[in-house]
Amino acid sequence: MPVIHITKENDEYQIIQSLKTNREKRSKLHEVFIEGIEAFKQALAAHIRLTRIIIYNYDALSDWAKNIIRENDSVPLLEMPFSMYKTLCDREEPVELIATAEKREYSLETLSLPPKPFVLIFDRPSDYGNFGSIIRSADAFGVDAVFVVGHGIDWYDPKAVRASLGAVFRKPVLQVQSMGELQQWLHEQKEKSGMIVAGTDSTGSVPVSQRELIKPVSVILGNEAKGMSVALKTICDEIISIPMCGDVNSLNVACAGTVLLWEIFRNSIR
């Protein structure tokens, strides 16, 4: 494929930079920035369409990287000086290639789910690390889709992508537009599949050890600092707590979510 050489911070370079740093630009262009070998592998495994591959020295690339370029020979290949390339990377030791890719977007209307869905609903997530961690757990334990409620982080921000090790490319993640839309969807799922809606809270009245949750189920995780909103609590069939024996009175949301997702996964495969 022909190589496009970039030697200055031209329009193309600035677009790439904005996809890394600017949520509005990612939304407008429907593209994302990918950095990191594992994120790259997960995006390719999920058949995410690359829009650019960016390198700084073709001759120094590993066989793995050269093979990716060969397999995506219709994707523009951009080569630039290392000093410019490093500016695009967050890592001290930049990976050998980075990329931009098409952003997959989902809605409740178009979402396809199995007959007994397993859904994670995250209320106003505000921490990239927590979000990435819970997405990894969601992928590991068979969650079918992740819904984000209210204003929260951009899950295609490079920090979230990196924290998820690319798992964000493997699961449908979507923004719920309103509480009414979510309530209507959950009502339809209850009618259709008998779905249970379980919230999580340290003051929950039902210990997870005493409740054998199985699919179909929707699990609601509250905001890291504020917990679940009142509106979300009202749509829960039950509020689950996790028994603990230490002096702390709550778990990090990613830890609590992982415990609950594992319990549902374990119960559902028995």
C-alpha cells in the first residue's frame, strides 16, 4: 500500500490528535483512537474497521505489526517522525503502531439480545479506570450489553479503552437517552423474558449470598461517589448488598460489580 508521509502538524495530524483528546470530535467524526497492543488485538477480533494505521518506522516493525498492515492494505498507512508520533502516545515507550477506527454505535431500538439477556446498567460513571475494569469483567462473565445512564465518561476515551484492555470493542455499550426510555425498555423485557432488575448498594436489604440471581437480569451499578440515583432505585425489583467482614463499609464500584457479575455468571451456568 502507498505510505502517506506526514512531516508536520497538518490537518490530518490534528484530526488524529483530536480523536485522542476530544470527546466532541470523536462523536462528530464517529471515530476512535487506539493505542496499545491488547486494545488493537481486541478491536481487530471484533472486526472494528480501521480508518488509519500510524507508524514511525516501517523497517523496525515486528512481524505482527507488518502482518496487520498487510491484512488491512486498504487502510491508509501514515508514517511520521518519531517526535511527532510520540506526542500522540501516552506511554513512555510508545507502541510500534497506533490507529484510528470506526466507532460502533448502538441504541435500544437496534440492540439485538439473546432470549435471556444479561445487561449491566451503569449510573453516571465518572472514573475511566473503574469503567474499564467493569467492562473487562462484563466481557469475562458473559454480559450481553452495557447501558450508560446520565452524563458520564466517554467509554471511547483512550483512558477507558486502555483500562478495559480493548474489551470495550467486544461488547455493545450504549447511552440511554432518558429515564423514561430505560423504564419502557425494562418493562418490555419483563413482559418478554421475565427479567429481574437488581440494584447494588451497601445498604441493600438482600445479601447476594442469599439470592441466587440468574439470567435474564439487569444489574444496576451506582455512581462511584453518589451511588444509584433515586430514579434508578425506584425501578429496581430488589437492592443487593455484598456481605463484608472488614472495617470498610463499601467496595470500589468495579470490585462490587465484578463480584455480582461473577455470582450471576456462576448461577447461570450451573
